Amino acid sequence: MRGGLLVGTQDRRKVLFALTDQGRAAVTASRQHRRDWLNSRLAELTDAERDDIARVAALLLRIADS
């Protein structure tokens, strides 16, 4: 596939896609980048601000699970 990140197989009924090793590495790098970015932003907050985020996150999860 384009970019070498996916491989595809198909028969008459379906098309299946899977990540290549390069695709898995790209996903891992992207997730790590987002984690690093978020951790650095959270580190800039006060303890009280982080506590606020934790409380709100719990509420959002409760709403999402309903």
C-alpha cells in the first residue's frame, strides 16, 4: 500500500488490512510523541490544576460510559 505502512489482502467477500513493521513503528512513535507532549503540558500545571483535570476526567468517563 501507499507509504509502506499497510498491507492488504482480499477475496471476493472482504478486504483485510494489517500494519507492516514500518506501520507499527510509526504508530508506536506517534503514540509516544503524544504521550510526551501531554506529560510536558501536565508538568506545567499546578497540583490543584492537575487535581481538577483528574476530577473532570472521571466525570467525562462516566458520561462516555452511560
